[in-house]
Amino acid sequence: MRNVIWQVSGYVAVSLVTVAVMVAFRHDAAMVTSAVWVRGTIVAAASLLTLLFAVRAVRGDRKMLLRLRVVTAIMLVAIVVIASLPGAFPVWFRLEQALCGLFLLPVVVQINRRSVVRS
């Protein structure tokens, strides 16, 4: 389960870098749309909560493991939708979302394995 922390930490890092990019390019309306502001902010906040859930789940908190399962599954589905919607978000943001998905996919797979569910 320790690699879950690393994967979620990567997700947090990408999300926070995205917020920094949004701030840096805030005056470019084509690059940072209102939808990017909303989604980017939500993803960054959710990534920090996800890290909190992951740390506590690794320490054995079953409620946090359940929360981690729910949050990562929902975020992964949302990321797939965002990354696949043409024109709804700038290309750079859709690629960033795909990268977040690549960090979350192994987490979702690992924490939903039968051996984790039983422990």
C-alpha cells in the first residue's frame, strides 16, 4: 500500500502545478477559461483530501480506505470524461487531466483488489 502514497503524491503534485500554471497564465482567456479555473481548483483540493485519505488508510483506518476508494473512483471517471470531451477544455488541460488519471488508475486498481478488501 505504500506505493499508493507515491501515486497519490504524484497526483497532488500535478494538480498543484496546474494551479500554478493557471495563475501564471490567468490573463490568457484561451488558455485558462472559467471552466479550467473551476475544475482545476476542485481537482487540487480533492487531490489534497485524497492524500490525507491515503495516508490514513495506509495506517489502517478502514473508514479512510472506504473514502479513498470512493473518491479515487469518482475522480477517475470524471477525468476520463473531461479528457475525452472535445472543445470543453483547452488541450493542455485535457492532457493534464489524463496525466492525473494515469496516477489514479493504479491506485484504484490496487485499493480495490480482493486482498486489500479483506484486510
